[in-house]
Amino acid sequence: MDAVKVIEIKKSVFADNDEDAAKLRKELKQKGVYLLNLMSSPGSGKTTTLIRLINLLKDRIRIAVMEADIDSDVDAVKIREATGIPSIQLHTGGMCHLDAEMTRQGLDNVPLDGVDLVILENVGNLVCPAEFDTGAVRNAMILSVPEGHDKPLKYPLMFSICDMVVINKMDVAPYFDFDLEKCREYVRLRNPRAKVLPICAKTGEGVEALADWLLGEVRAWKE
Amino acid sequence: MHELGIVFYIIRDVKKAAEENGVSHVSTVVMNIGEVSTVIPEYLTDCWRWAADKEDLLRDCELRCDIIPAVTRCEDCGKEYGTVAHGKVCPHCGSENTFLLRGNEVEIKEIVVNS
């Protein structure tokens, strides 16, 4: 009979991804390209927010967008038609998130020459994308009013890794029992460094503040 | 659903370890799964069966999940408590100034091979 042998590995499953992500971030720094990883639930208004944001920024910096979804290219087409900037669609093949290697493969298809900012619109999901470092400089997420102010309590990891929490659909706040102050408090509990910014992508309210934040981020990264 | 992605990571790491050790078949992969790691062991083993059987190295290989209980420590009173039962608030002193000590692991502990 064959002898049975145990080989000890004792290694986090995420270790390789963390290494890939750190390497990608370093390369982006050398190229002067800022990568933003934007996450949220499905239907929170990521694409609408992006269109507003890009139209405010596109004359000041050069932007490209990568849309990640399980299927279809509706978001990439929508962004391209509404903003005129290059936008590519990544398919995750059934996976609920992007990892650093997938992000790198996506970036290989983006003409990066002269581009200052790449926005990665991650798969709509508050759980899995938070587990995988994509190599982005910063993580941002959008929480929309109908989802409720308790989400930072229910999805702790997502809120603890985001530097910017955008609260969208503020125009409908009176119709939902959404408590902005409670939401701020819950975000702070998860991540005291996170900024909370209420906006309405439909009317454009607050989007300028988001654009200013991002512009400051991109400029600081290129220094 | 992220369990499938994690399974692909496990397969990649186990393949690497098998290659380094000149192993041609792995019979068991033992995982340490933290109680609050957001990984559901049953989903992980289901995804594992589907993906592992596509590899000669891992055909019929069992994935075993050892669960690591989640423990949180309170910075204010210094006591430890079960994270699942009490969450972020210390049951001893009521402080929210607490941090997770363990229970977030998703790691490959060891592999069992026939040599």
C-alpha cells in the first residue's frame, strides 16, 4: 500500500491575489494611471453616477472605463454613448467578482496612453468583490437610499475597505425611512477613514463634490 | 457564489504545491475556514467537487473544511469573547473598541498525498 504523506501548506488562499494586486498598483503608479474600483449592489445607480461624473471630468483629465458583469455589454455601450470616452466590457464568466489578474487582463485591452483615470465598475454585489483586491488605488462604493441605512452593519467588509461611500438617490429619501445620520454613524463604525457623500445621480446634486474628490485623488497619485 | 472563485485559487495553489513536491495525486485538501470569513463550507465543497474532478491531480480528492471559531478581543477591558454571539460590542464592558482576533481565515492548511 502507498504511504500517505501530509504536506503542510498553511497559506491564505488570497495571498497570491494580494501579491498580484500590489504589483499591479506599483505598475500603475509608474505609468501615472489611477485605478478606481467602484462597487455596489445591482441597481444602485453606478452607471448613471459614472455618466454624470465622467461628463464633469472628461475635459480636465483623460478617462477610460472597464465594466465588469457576468454577461451583456449594456453598461459599456451606455457609457460610451453618453460620454464618448473609451469603455470596455469584461465578462467574469459567472464569477461574482473581479480579482487582480482579471483586472490586469482587462487593462491590457484599454489604450492607457495618456489616460489619467481608469474606473472599474465591479460586478454588482456587496459581498464577494470586497474579498478580492483588484489592484485599484482606492475602493469606492455606492449605497442607494432604497437599500436602507443599515447596510454598513449587514455588509461589514465592503464598508471597511471603501475610502469613499457615496449615498445615491437622495431625492427619494423622504419616501423611504432612510436616516442619513445613522448611515454615517454605521459607516464610521466600520471605517472611521471613509468619506460619506450624499448625491443624486439623476439630478446631478452632489456629483460635483465627488468629481472634486476624484480629481484631487488622481492629481495626488500622479505626483 | 464567491466560493467558486476561491475553489479556483485553491486548485492553483494545490497544483503548485504538488508540482514542488513531485506529487501525482492528492487525496485530501484540508482547509482552515474562519467562522466569519463569509465562506460557506457546504458551497465550497460543492464547487470543489465540480472543479476538482476536471483535474487528474485532484480526481476524487476530498476537500475538508476545519472551522476556526471567531474570537474578538476588547481593547478596553482586554477580555475575549465569541464574535458570532456578540458581534462588535463587548459583552463584558459594552465597549465597541474591539477587534477580530481570529475567525477570518481562508487558508489551505495541508494536503494529504500518496507517495
